[in-house]
Amino acid sequence: MDEYGRNGDDASSRERLIHAADEEMRAQHTAAVTMAAVAARAGVSRATAFRQLGGSREMVVQVGLLRAQRHIERARERMAAQDDVFAKMEDVMAYNARELPEDPVIVAMMAQHSASVRHPDIQAVTTTVSGPVLLEGQQSGLIRTDVSMPELIDFLIEQTYLAAEDPQRSEEAARLRFRRFVAPAIRPQPTPSESATIAAELDQALTAATDAVAAAKRAAGRLRNGAVKAADRSGDRQGCP
């Protein structure tokens, strides 16, 4: 049995079908190929193809994952080149936003949105790549721990899809998305008591600042009045015979 609970023959048939689907999509220049064509290329019955792949949507996901392997290796290399947890994740998001949409099958896979975000194979691959970095961040206090790892993975996949689907699809846009939306969301969040303390400190600081501004205005007024009186006295002395 393999990791999915299939016996050796089933696993072999499934792999053969996935590679056949990949070849058919390349030959047809589209992700919209028929299961019958894939079955014929793989040398199995249409019923076997459906039993092993479950349908065209699943076939797109599996071929998309097959084609994503080179991107996964590149993502690992880019992460290894960065020291900071957030720099690792930002760099990979920028890379994915630029490279993934170049493959029409991966685009079709991402177009499934929530269905592919929560697909166990996609989650497993993302966890393999990003899980160790997230765990490192949690252990060092940089990544929030009040949200489960699967939820963090879901969020990262969703944001990667959004970055890849952005009309600009530039590295700068992807990095800006990460810094504005992703990083703040996965950093540790203040507890209710901490929020109350911060609010009280802010209120106290604002009150002190308001009092300081009012005192400055009063002092400026006194200075102006003093200057006017001094000018008046000077004028009076100059006007004396």
C-alpha cells in the first residue's frame, strides 16, 4: 500500500495516468482535455481513468502538482538563501507570483480557488515547503501560535493565488502584498488584555500630548503679549519730548 492507501498496481496506474494527462495537455496546448483521450494515451480504460483520477478537476490538480515540482525545488533554494523567516516567505511569494502563471495547467489549478486551496495534496506540498519556516517562526516568537498550522497554510496558499492572479503580477506588487497583508496577519496578535493596556497607554499619551500642545499655546500667547507690551513701551519712550 502507498501513502494514499492504494496498492502497488493502483499507484502505478495513477502515476501513468497523471503523466499521460500531462503529455496530452502539452500536445493539445490546453488543460481542457478529455478523460477518454488521457485513458487512451495511458493504455487503460476510461472507467479506470475515472476511478484513478476522479474527474477532470482532479486531473488538473495532479498535473499542476507534477509541473510545480521544479518550482518547489526553486522555492526551497530561494528560502535557503535568506536568513530571516519573513524574507524567506516574501521571496517565495514573489517568485510564485511571477512564475506559476506561466504554466496554463497551474493557472487552471489555481482557478479552482477554494477547492484547490483545501486540496490535501496541495496542502501537503505547501506544508513540506513552508511548514518548517512557519514552525521556526513560531518557535522564535515571530509567527502567531493561536492559529493552527493548517490554517496558516490555507492562508498562504490563498494569498499566493491572489498574488499570482494580480493583473500586475510583478515582483514589486507581490512583495508589497506580503508586507501589507500577509506579514501583519501571521505575526503574533495582542491578547485582549494587551490590547486594553495598549489602548490605555495610547489614551494617556494622547492626553499628555494634548495638554502639552495647550501649554505651548498658552506660553506662545504670553510671549506674544510680552512682545506687544515691550513694543508699546519702546514706542512711548521714543515719542517723549
